[in-house]
Amino acid sequence: MSDHKTMTLTLIVWRQKSANDPGKFETYTAKNITEHHSFLEMLDCVNEDLIAAGKEPIVFDHDCREGICGMCSQVINGAPHGGQERTTVCQLHMRKFKDGDTIYIEPWRAKAFPILKDLVVDRAALDTIIQAGGYTSCHTGGVPDGNAVLIPKPIAEEATDAAECIGCGACVAGCPNSAAMLFTGAKVSQLALLPQGRPEAAARVTNMVNAMKECGFGNCTNHYECQASCPKGIDVKFIARMNREYLKSLFS
Amino acid sequence: MQILTTSIGRKILMAITGQLMVLFVVVHLLGNSSIFVGADGINAYAKHLHDLGPLVWIFRLVMLSFIAIHGIYGIQLTLENNAATPQAYAVKNLSKATLSSNNMIWTGLLILLFIVYHLLQFTVRVTPDIVQGVDALGRYDVFNMVVTSFKNGGIAALYVAAMIVLFLHLNHGIQSFFQTMGWNNDKTLPVISKLGKVVAVVFLIGYSSIPVFILTGILSK
């Protein structure tokens, strides 16, 4: 029965004690892994063994384990979240690997995402970009009628596609330039598409683009690696839309 | 002026100057193809250009400014991008980036070197291979000069190599222009990418055909 087959894997994992530690790769063996383990469950097994041996477990970020929280900042064999299309690390299963495989596990590497410990990075720079304009200012008060503001269905759909972003930072990790254009483009587009977002559209794109630079992200050179890395499959058309919004803002 | 400082602003300036230089590459190819008419074709074309006088110099200064803007921002952007990625991954598995998109700075700098050589050769005419003279109608004999130089296999090969580098640069550059200007979406991107490649191939074949035809003797005096 395939259910009883187990795999033994060699993991080459980035270990770094703190933000200032230079860090280095350590090699571990993952034993008794079945094809049903998720990648994070595989790491849990390795950590159980490490703890039993009195060693420091591998520190990694995780939260929902259902593919929507965006915490698992791991580059696996050179691809963010392991490179399977539209997949976070928790949704990557060990059936994608073979017995005897060697797997490299590294944290997101970007100046804007300092490594805190092992595979955990600080993604607060994405919050800074959102704080620069990723919102709409509106007065509170009575709940408006649902159909008071009409939004055509295709526009609502497109805005929702952009809103799928979970802020995981895989686009930055996959980008050879560490640019945050897909993340920022998705938020700028989501709000620019909707009537509620239009009044602040010009100021928003200016402020968010400035924030990207201040946070230390790189510049986009249209490689489109971000779209391939995105666990939600966010399209680079939203970067084009942000560029369009930016051009418009220059004349507003 | 925030267009000069922000990431997207500088990108737009690079895209516009890049695309205007692509237009020059189109016009230059059309002009060059007058060599296939023979000495009468290209010598007459060169004389018409030179008779424009000060306009030629204005045009040259404009082209120089395009090269400067495109080049300076290109270098700045590459340095910033390297700084944004201080530590490389031990393993990097790229799925969308290409030989073209990864090497824009190097193909760009090589094209710049080629332009300097090309101007010293056929515009300033100071390289040792240059044969200067006038044709029967008293015009500068561009045809004889070009054919003599391209009879040298090394020079012909260098030109073809430079056109391969230009192809690599424009293969990424032409489609990139539309994305940067925001004139793109998920439906147009695949079409624009293919068209960009086709145009880059046309340049490669068109420009390379001149040294190749001369070297092989298909085009001769």
C-alpha cells in the first residue's frame, strides 16, 4: 500500500539566530515522511526529532495552514512556496517530492524583509505601503443601500481578483529585483477600479509608489516572475493598471 | 518633479526613450536597405541626409539625449535593484525571466560600445578599414566604403554579433514598453510579447543581411 511508504529526505535549511547573525545552511534528515504530509507538517516532524535530540528547532512562520494567511515565507528549491502554481507552503504536499530528494529551504531574501530568525522574516514593509494609501477614507454613519452605488459585474470581478492578494510577499521573493510592484499594483488596482476608490486614486498611487522606494524595494523590470510566484495567481495586468494610474496622476 | 525620482516615473522615461530609439532603428534599417539598390541608392540617400545640414546635428543631439537618459536610468536602476537584494538565494529557480530580461544592463552596455565603434567607423571614419572616395557623380562613396569594410570577415562577424545583442535587448524591451506605459492587460500581453519578438527578429535579419550579403559576395561592387 502506498499509504505505508515513507520517504527520507535531506533538507538544507537556512539557520540564523537573530537579525544580526550572519546565518548559515545546516543539513538535516527528514525521516518517516508520507506523501500525505504537507510541507509544514514535514518540518514539524523534523522539529520533533530536533527537540527530542535537545537541539533548537527550525523556526518558521505559519498560521492558518489553509492557504490564506500568507505567513509561510519559505523559498523551496529556489522558488517561493516551492514553485507549484497557486500554492502556499502549507498546501504543498510531500507527494510532490521523491524519496531521497535534497531540498533547499531559505527565507525570503530582500533588503525590505529583514530576517528575524531562521525562516522568519519581517514583512512590515508591506504594511507601510498599505498605510501610505491602501484604503479609502469614508465617513461613518448609517449603512448605505446595497444598490446605491452601481458597479458593473465585470468591474467588481476584476477588483475582487486584485483583492485576492494575501500580502505574503512571494512576489517580492520571486522577483530578481525584490520589487513589490505586484503587491502594490494589486491594491492600487482594486481600489482604482471601484467608485469608492476613485476620489483618492491619484494621491494613492503616488504615495504608495513612494512608500515602495522608501521601504527599500527594488524597481520592476517586467520579468513577470511575481505572477508565477503568487499563490493567488494575481496577474501582472494589475501592474500595468498601476502604471496607467501613475501616468494619469501626473496629469491630475 | 516626481517623474524623475520615483520607480515608475523613471521607468516610464526609460520606456519612452527606449521606444523612440526603436523608431530610429526602424528608420535606420529602411535607410540602410538602400544599399541593395547599389551604389546609386545608398550614396544618394547619404547625400540627401547630409544636405539637411543643421537638422542632422539637432537629430544627433536628440539621439544622444535619449541614450543618456535611457543609459543613466538603466545603470541607476540596476544598482538600486542589486542593493534591494543584498543576499542572493543559494538556489534560484526562475520560471518567467529570460536570457533577454536578465541581461538588459549588459546587452545595453554592449550596444552602447557598438554604437561608439559604429560611429567611429562609418560616421567619423577613422578606423583603419575605411576606404574614402567619391563616386562618378561626385558624391561621397558610401557604397564602396561599406562593401570594402564588410569584405573583412571579422568586421562582418562583429556586426552580426552586435545585431544578436540588439535582438536580445529588444526581445524584452519592445514588449516591456507597453507594460510600463500601462497599455497592457492579460489579453494583450501574450500578443504584444510575440509581436515584440517578431519585430526584434526582423531587425536581426534585416541588419545582418547587409554584412552577410557582402561577405558572401551576393552584394558586390
